[in-house]
Amino acid sequence: MTTTTPGVPTTVFPGNAHPVRPATAHDAKALRKLAAVSGARPLAGRVLVAEVGGVIAAAISRDEPRTIADPALAPAYLTTILRLRADALAAVARQPSLAERMREAVSGARQPAALPLAA
């Protein structure tokens, strides 16, 4: 546990505490079961899953802002880890250059006219 404000504890969870990976066709049954347990409709399209003890405990759709999780199995922070991973993958898709992503994070996105032209 760390503190950022004196006297106010902040819990930090490592982003690699649970395996996060793209869903495959083999995960379809587990995703349907997860949707049923969470009381939501199944996710479709590009999906990331997070595992707890080798079992899919939560999932996020990369095509729509929706997550599903097994409340009995998934820690509360697991959907946050999935959102962070999905956001990171979206950032790489928008701008594959790490240097550009870091500049954008610090100083904001550059205007399209300011971008260098490719040779």
C-alpha cells in the first residue's frame, strides 16, 4: 500500500496480476457463461478476457464500452485493468510510435497540420 496524500492510503494493483489476452473462438462458451452469470448479454467482436486461476473472470469489448465480470470470481479492480489494456491497444492503433504517444500524453494531441509529411 502506498500513500499519495499524507494520511490517505492508496492501494496499487499491478497491471500484470492476472493474465489478459484476446479472446479466441475457444472462449465462446466461457464468454456466454460469463454473460449469463453477470446478467448481461454476451460480448461480440474484438474481446479481451482476464483470467483468475486459469478461468475467465471478466471480459471487455474493444468495439463497444462494455465489460462483464463474474462477481464471485473477479476482484473489483479486474475490469479496470481490462479497460486500461483496451485503452492502451487503442492508443497503439491510433499512433504506433511510443515517442508520439508519450508526447501526446504530456502536451496533448498535435493538430494534423503540424504533423510532419512522410517522404
